[in-house]
Amino acid sequence: MEPTLKNLLKNLVTHHSKMKVLLFFSFIYLANCSTWRSGFLSPSVSFTESGKKFLIYQVKYEETNSWNPMIGTTDKKNFESRIQIHELINGDAKMKQDKKFPFWIFPNSVFYSEKSEKIYFVQGTDKGYGTADVRISSIDSELNTISPIWKDGEKFLLMKILPSPDFEKIALILSTDVNASEVKYFIEIIDSTGKSITKESIAFWFDSPEYAISWEKDSNVLFIRMKETVSKMELKTKGLKQIKLFPECFTPGTSMGSGISLDKKSLQFTDIQDKLTFKIIPVPEFIPYPSIKKSGSFAKFCSLE
């Protein structure tokens, strides 16, 4: 059958439309493909339990625009983490250590104990920031020897860690694969070698001030806040028990790791890219760990970080 003029015109328009779509997506792809460039995260601070020493840590990487602009972030590779250890002497900071490592470190997950002379931190590899091969490691205060403690696997994803004040235990918030049909959440306490002490199921967890954990000063009780409900996990009896007496402030939830010291001092950076220079400033309204226990409303949010 001979093609009619109408069919020819229809096919031409269809072909033209397909070409326009192809050209449109080709333009998006080319516009978002660029050369790799240097990138970095803002430096973070973590004070020890005495407040006399602190860490500064920062993550750098190479990045490029994603092929899909809807993702909202860049592709990253070649991560490098820098850790500095400083000591406060007569109000002035003196740098003791300054080293770089070929992996990323997760913010708000670095804890340095003067008493044990160890640092706990969450790290990953070059596969993807915050998503792949997440593990908990320790390193000595000379920044020489890294020791593995815990590694995520196919069953669980790490959402949060919080070492106990005696630095002998670590509380973990875990979830099953978020892509699964039913996501389950757990709280687990492990020792400094990664051995499980106790593990309990919890209803839900979300990264917000309404969901938090906080250690008792004696390191034998962990408080778990989920919105307006607070439970406690006692290492001797195990299990979760709902309570009415709880910490007024869940942040900081342990004696080290805060960006503000016990004597209410913090850092204000004047260079965040290379030199990491800073000045020490007072934070008089900060409520340090351990906070006062109270019963009643959760209206007060104590965190300044």
C-alpha cells in the first residue's frame, strides 16, 4: 500500500519529536559532565572528656557533576581525611599530631578519650561517602595504628554510634536495608573489640533531636528517646524498660565527642580549607554532660551543635 501524504507527515513529526528528546537529554548529559575538581567538607571538632584536648577532622575529595541533575549531589572519589590533635595549655592550643588518611570519616562520629588514649570513629572506603563499607575503627592517640572494631554487612546499616563514658562500650543504632519491604531497627551495645553485649529491637529511628541516646555517667545504663517516650537499657538486666525519669539534655550523650568543651569553649574557624586556623570562643549557655535528670516535658532542646 502506498503511504499517504498524511502518514508521511505523521512519521516525519514523530521522528522529529524523538530527535528533539534525544538532543534534550544529550544536552543535559553534556552540561552535567565536567572534569573532576577538588572539594571538601567543613572541619569538625571533638573534645575529650577533660576538655583539655580536642580533635579537628576534615574530609577532602575529588568531585564531578552527576550525569543525572535530579540526584542533587555530586559524584565523589579519592577521599582523604585529615586528623589533628590539639592540647589546650594556658588557654592556647598547641598542635600535637597532624596526619592524613585515605578514607572518609563520618561527621559527629569521632570520639577521643584521654584516659584510654584511643579514638573511636566511623569510616568508609572510596566506594561512596556515607553509604558503602561503613565500619567502626579505633586509632591510638599518636595516630599510628588503626584497629577494626565493627563492620556493616548485608543485614544491617549503621545509623549512629555513641561510646560510653568509660570508653569500654559503644551503643549502635542499626537498621535493615532501607530498600527492603519492611525496615527494622535495633539498638545494640558492643564492647571495645566489637563483641555484642546486648541487642534489642526498637520501633523506629530518625535522625532528629526527637530521637536520641544518652549514657548514664556510670556507663551501665543507656537512655533511648523516641519522640515523647524514653526507655532505658540496663546492661545487668538487659531489655528495654519505659521510664519517666530521664536526662534533660540528650546532647551531648556521653563525656566526650562534643564540639564544645566541659568548660564551655568552642572553636571559630578563620580558615576551613588548608591551614584550619581558628580562635577559641566562649559558649556560656552550653549545658555540658552529664545533664540533670528530670521528669516532664521535652520542650527544652539543649544542643547548640
